[in-house]
Amino acid sequence: MFGLVDCNNFYVSCERVFNAKLEGKPVVVLSNNDGCLIARSNEAKALGLKMGDLAFEKEAFFEKNGVQVFSSNYALYGDMSDRVMKTIAQMVPGMEVYSIDEAFIDFHNMPYEDLEALAQRIRKTVKQYTGIPVSIGIAPTKTLAKVANRYAKKHLPHLGIYQIDSDHDAEKALVNTPVEDIWGVGYKYAKMLNAHHIFNALELTQAKEEWIRQKMHVVGVRMLRELQGEICYQLDNEPTPKKGICVSRSFGHSQRDVKIITEAVATFAARVGEKLRKQKSCAHIVHVFLYTNPHKDEPQYFNSKVLQLPTSTSSTIEIIRYALRGLELIFKPGFNYKKAGVMISGIVPENQVQIGLFDTHKREIDTKAMKALDELNRRMGRDTVKIAVQGFGRDWQLRQERKSRCYTTRWQELLEVEAWG
């Protein structure tokens, strides 16, 4: 059996852990630059707020209904996710972290006969250790575990658990799962299935495999078999290294100053280097892009540049140098720039890098320097040590006017408790 642990309204739950006054109140979290809704509490959902609603259009609604609004605080959410995943990992023999708020767990060969009791223990422990509420779906396949988890959230919120271990259990969950909510079914496939009178997961399981193959190809066939109880996807304990890494941000305000944009691009390139080293990889293609805001009635400009590095690297110093060379080639003065980014590809394992015949770069020194930089930043906080060209002003950063404190990642923002004798 597989389990799927899913944190309930994760971003909202993170905010509530450190602010008990938010319990029972409608709460929403906004996207980058405070643009639109990306997380809602159940109370906010009951008010009719939708994912993707534009924040500026809902200001009067927020005020009228007492909706608590927060800017996204990814440092907090990432740290809380890490705490949740480490708590779960101590209680199961195998786990696949699927996303920031989801993890598949392996219940095969467990020394427990009562999986529901174990799942409840996991829920209580995660809640006790981190303050984050979770729901758990248990089923013979990963896709069915997703279905079971959704059923637990929607129909058994007081229990937070649903197990599919019989045809009756499966039918109850499948008939209550719209096709658009099935793992692997996007908007286009949902529309196609609805057009053929398939509206829920149970109806989908009754479709002929050849028809599914014709309409949804091999991925659809695997999904069908998983819904029917046949395992097609095993637990992935070791995440596959990424074949491309992109770091980009919209600026908090439009930027014209090349110095500010240079600091931003250098910082994005540094993040790319961190990610490469974390997955023990190197890359030899750097792609830099820069563009204005297409939604504004003003002169528009978009450009990008791809640079080929002579030798694959994960050195922040090298990646920044090439990224800034790309920026130099595409930057045009006189425009209001909205967004920039750095993307790398041509990724290879760090132990398979082929050094060029005429390469004179002192790579051993670079490797030691990057190891020291990563260790210092891990212990002391991100960007404690950085390359000078990344700057200190951060005038380009996202607009986050309603951001909560980084309660778990910055000493100066820890909760303060007053004790009265």
C-alpha cells in the first residue's frame, strides 16, 4: 500500500502556526509581487474566493469580510516543509517528497496491520512537532492514494484519513472525484473526457484501454491502470536531477537602471549555481533573458542571449560572469524592465565533466571556495557570503507589503515571549 501525506492549505497553515489569532478566520496568501491568490483557508473558500483571483480587485471584499491577507513568505514555507518531511521520514521505511506540501510514503512490508492507526499517529506527530495539519490517503497505487487523500480532505475532514482496501472503498472515492481532479488530468483532457460523458474517476475506470491510449497516449493508460489498482509508478526515493534550472523574478517596480538589473541577474545566477551544486551537477549553457511589462501601454522590448561555456561548471563566479556578459549584450537603455532571469542547461553529473585541452581555470580552488561559501550560508543564512556584484540594496526585489516574519530562519525575527512572574 502507498500513502499520500498532504499538508492542509499549507501556506495558510504555516502562517497560523505562528499567529494563533488567524485560527477560524478567512486567510489568503498572495503570489509574487502580491499579484493573485495562491492559497486560501477553508473559511476563505467558503466566502467564494478562488485561486488566481487578482488581489487588487478584491481589496474592498477583503476589508468587508475581515479576510487576513499575507504576501508569500517562501523562506518560512520552505523551512516548515523541511520540518514536516523530516518528521514523516522518521516514521516510515520509504518516502518520496513530491512537492513542498506532499509526500508519498511506502506502507509495503510495514510491521503494522492497522495502517489507519499508523496514519493517525503520523498525523498527530506532525501536528505536535510542527503545528501543520495533514491529511493522508492510503491505497494500492499512488494515483489511488491521491484520490483517497482528496476524499479525506473533502468528505472526512474530522478524521483526515481515508483508506482504499476494497472495491467498495474505491468506488466511493472514485465516484466523488471529478476527472479534472485526477492526478495527471489537465484542463484539455478534462474537457475532452466531459465531451465523451466521462465526468468522474469511476466512469473513467470503465473506459476501454485502447480508447484511452488513442485519446491520452501511454500516460493515460498508466493512469487508467493505476485507478484500477495496478501499480505503474513505484516510489521514487532519489529525485531525478533536473535537466534545466531557471531562476527568474518580476521586479517589485519597473527598473531602468542597468546597475540594479545587474545586481538582480547576478543574484539569479548565484541561485542557479547553488541549485546545481545541491544536485551535484555542472552545466555549460547559460541563457539570460530580460523583458518589459506587456500589459502596460509603453514601449516594449524583449531579448535573450544563450552563451556556451567552454567547460561545464557549477561555480557561482563563472556562471555570474557569463550571465552578466549576456545581460551586457541584450540590455537596451530607455525601457522600463519588468522581469529578468537566468536559465542553465547542458547539465551533466559533476564527476563527468570533460575539461578542455586549453582550460586554464583553477577549478580545484573554485570547488573549495564554493564548498566554503555554501557551508557558511547554510549555517549563517542565505547570502551571508556572496559575490560583490550581487550588491546590497535589493531595489529590484519583489513587492511583499504584507509579508510575515521569517520566524524559523532569521534570529532577529524569532517570536518574542514575555513571561510574567
